[in-house]
Amino acid sequence: MLKKSISMLLAFAFLGLSVMPLQAAMVSTDELVSTQQAAMDRQDLAAVLDRADVQQKLVTMGVSLDEVEQRIAMMTDAEVAQLNQQIADLPAGADVVSLLVLLFIVFVVTDVIGATDIFPFIRPVR
């Protein structure tokens, strides 16, 4: 009987130690909307890069699609939103060339600040 009561006491003690307090927090609508908008912006940018004419132009400029995807992954949500806004503001027919020029400028800036090393002719600022 004593063994049974001691084992029950130990079992309850172990259960009591394993239960951790939980915390709940409210998620504001603004936080939820901004998270969803950031995901949609990245999907929109990926859809532009999936176009064959954009990929061909990147190849002719000497930039691989993998490098572009890595750069986009490193961009902040605000930068992705700004890039999507600039793409949306482009006139019809000029979007591919302007997009590529914009991406080239983004690549040059990230090379200059030392975040990447794609172009060998650019020396990063130290």
C-alpha cells in the first residue's frame, strides 16, 4: 500500500512539473493584414520572374535565376512591396526591360554594400 501511494505521489509530481503555463496574445488586424500582404507581394514578384521573357533577359545580362531568387529572399517586405509597386507603375510593353534594369540596379546596390558578390567589377564599400 505504501509503495502504491508513493508511486502515485511521484506520478502526480512528474505530471505537475511537465505542465507549463501557456500564454495567449491578441493578434491585431494590422499585423495579420501586413503578413498576408507581404506573402502576396513575394508571390507576385515570383510570378513575374516565372515569365520566359524575363528569364531570357536575365540570362542575356549574365544573371542566373537562382541568384535573383536568393536576392529576393534576402529583401525585406518593404523592399519587395516597393519593387512590386514600381513594376505595377510601369507602362505596358516596357515592363520587362524596366524590370530588368531595376533588378540590375538592386543587384549593383547589394554588391556595393557587400551583401553579395555577383559582379566582379564592383568593389564593396567597407
